[in-house]
Amino acid sequence: MILIFGFLKNLFSKKNREEETGHPRIKPIDIFEEEIVQVRKDEDVPKLWKGRVLSVTGETFSVDIPELMGEFPFPFREGQDIMVSLKRDKRLAKFQSKLIKIAWKRKPPIIILNFPEYVEWKDATERKHVRIETDLPAKVRIDREGESWHMMRIRDFSLKGLSFLSNESFDKDAGIKVKLMSMEFKLELPGRVTRVLKLEERTSEGKPNFDIGMRFEGLDEMGKKTIANFAWKLQRRGK
């Protein structure tokens, strides 16, 4: 009777979790010591750091990331959700984990993360939206009649979106337009703000102090083809 009661309790608990989250619970991924993983702030931040799993417990795993030794300011903070990815054979797993603790006394610092509840596996051979580092002048404004254009510089570009450095901040999820200041391309790109990061205090007057991420939205087929052509030329030139 006790065993039956326990089984029913687990069954209904699982059902409740599925109703709360909106999708069925997936068994957490197995993470192994010495496995290589990559971490980044979120999907919209192109920079990532490669590390090695040092230890695994029932609920957490620690990662040793030598590349973080030279990073200032330190890109992560305790309590923050970060993106983790790992590759096995021809499959790639991406998931979000909370940074539980940073072992500052270790050289390099070690980050301790919690196990993910849900994991997304993809074919590692799938075509990716390659981000191209660049430094192009452009203008940006809120996507609304009567709004003023502000000068900024595009720092990276992809078929999916771009990021730029600006003296002006924007609200996350705000609709914006970016106009490229290029003699060759007259592009006016509509999109939405996905990330707003305040940089360190400016060391000189006029230096940008906001890093803004943008996702393209509302592009027609011609616009998509123009962006693809522009990205291809950027790659070839290495700008």
C-alpha cells in the first residue's frame, strides 16, 4: 500500500510540474568530469568562454575556465543565469544554469553551476547564424514617427541581428530602427532590443557606455537577401 501511494504521489507531482511549466519534464543531462563546456551570458552575447568540468555533485557542477583570468570586469556574477553548451559526437546541448558560487581564491576562478531542468539537443552540423565582428558607423532611433536618430557604431552583425555601442540607452523589447551609414548599402533595419548592458564608467568624454543587442523583425524576402549579401561581403573583407 505504501509503495502504491508513493507511486501515485510521484505521478501527480510530475503532472502538476508539467502543467505549471507548460511542457513535459525532461531528465536532466548527465555531465561528466573533464568534459569541455562553453559558457556565455545569454544567446545574444557573441563572446563565449571555454572551460573544463572539474567536479560533479547531485545538484551542481564546477567549471574551470582559464580564459576568464584576463577578463576585467569579470563577466559573471553569483545568482545570474548563464547559457552553457556542450558537444557530444554530432549533437549539441544548450541549457541555462544558475551561477551558484564563484571560487575567487582559485587561479583561475572556478564557477559552480546548478544542473539544468531542461535541455535542448540539436544537430551540431546545423547551419549557424555566424556573427561577424565589425566597427561600422550607423544611426539608430525608436521605431516611431518623430523620434530622433542617434549616432552609434555596430560592433557585430549576423543574419539574425546585431549589437552596437551607443551613448543612448534603450528599453529592452523596444522597437527600433538602424540605418547603416554606408555608401554601398542603404539599409534601414527594423528590429527589437534584446539586451541592454551598461559598460564601465567612461574613461574619456564621448566614449559609448551602452552595449545594445538587437534582433531583426519585420523583414521581407528582399530585406533578408540584402542582409545576407551584406553579411557575406563583411566576412570577405574581414571588417
